[in-house]
Amino acid sequence: MFPELIAPREIRGPIDDFVANLVAHYSDVLRAITQPILDVLVWMDHLVRYSPWWSIVLVVILLAWAASRRIVFSVSMGALLCMVGAIGLWDATMQTLSLMIVAVVISVGIGIPMGILMASFKWLRTIMLPVLDVMQTMPSFVYLIPVVMLFNLGKIAALIATVVYAVPPVIRLTDLGIRLVDAEVLEASRAFGANRFKQLFGVQLPLALPNIMAGINQTTMMALAMVVIASMIGARGLGYEVLQGINRLQVGRGLLAGAGIVIIAVIFDRITQSFGQRRNKGRKP
């Protein structure tokens, strides 16, 4: 066996003590800080679950139309959503959808500004890249432990775990999109008197939008991938149906819930991709 230089217990002990100290002294503060987020999540959950089903389908169709300007595509996205309701998973799907919407909005709200800062400051990018690598490669069950200890089982713990897992792509691709903007374009904008602020919002972000949309697409898919794991810490929805199928060995229940997750993934993937493709076409001469 390899010679053990440091006992694992000596490494684990300080980490466990640090987290235990956080739980003992700051868990109430953290829960108070996250209460507004919980209120938004509960509001979104009620909005999508108790709105008429046809209104949700109509919103999806309108989003698909705004993204693609294609009638057949837009109607097909609405029809796919109706399929979820037809197999008896409408309420579970809406619970998953509410968590996804809030998680993606928070991830984008964090990711785009962080990507802009990384593209602007090389030292920050040097620090953040290893952090993003850890966030993407660390098994999600590992950071579920402190999240559950700090926030207990429930929606907030599931939301935070989902954001941590899903935010890296939008940060990376925002940073990449801004750095890929042609230097000659930036030089031309400076020649016309554009300051740094105008360059960012008038040149860099519009040209980087396809990459940013790709990042949002990947963030959305990764948020959806967390629904089964999030169900283990209190989130309801399609993931809970899969979990129940596993616990009770009900293959049909798990398969139907998995089909619902696939349908939602296809809808979000196609709509977000269509936004990016339209932007790419608009840039072509």
C-alpha cells in the first residue's frame, strides 16, 4: 500500500468543524437572507401550477415563435408540452418548471456579469477557471451535504444545489464570447469615440450574444439534469416521480417521468438554440 503521510481523519476533521461552526452560528442568518428567494420560488410555483394549462402552452408557443419565427416549430413545441399533460404529469412538470425557471434566472444573473468581469480582468479569470473546473467536476452529492446542513431539506437547498451545478457554462461562454470579439472591431469603435462602457454594451455583448445564448442553453440543460438529485433533498416534480419509481421498483412510473424530463429538455433546448441561430443569421451579411 502507498505510505500514508497524512491520516484522512486529520483532513476531514477541520472541514467538518468548519461546516459545523457555520451551521451553529450562521444558518439562521443564511436562511433569513434566502427567504426572499424562497418567496419568489413559491410564487413561481403557484403561478405555473395554478394557471390554466392552455395559458402555459400558449406562452411556450409564443416563446418558440419569438425565437424562430416559424409557425410549425412553435406549434410543435406547444404540442410536445401537451403530451406531458396527456400522460398525467402536468402538475409534476410545472413543479419542475418553476424550479428550473428560478434557477436559470439566478444562474444567468450571476453568470453573465461574472463572465464580463472575467473577460475584463485577466487575474480574475486565472482565479475563476479552477473554481469553475471544481464546480463542474465535483460530484453534486458532495456539495449537497453542506447545503442541506445549512438550509435543511426543501426548495432552497434544491435551488442552491441546482445553481451551483448549472452556472459554470454561462460564465465560461460569456467570457469566451467577449474575448472572441475581433480586435479590429474594437479598434474601429474606439476610433469613433466609444468608451469602455459603450464598447461593452454596444459592440462586445451584441457580438457575443450567440455564445451567451449557447451558455444559457447549457445552463438550462444542466439545471434540468439536477431535478432527480434535487428530489432527494425535498424538491418535488418529475425528479420525485423518478425517485419514487426507483424506491418502489415501478419501472413504468420512472419511465414516464423520464419521458417527461426528455420532453421538457427538448422544448428548452430547441427554443434557446433557435434564439442563438436567429442571432447568427442576423449577423451574416
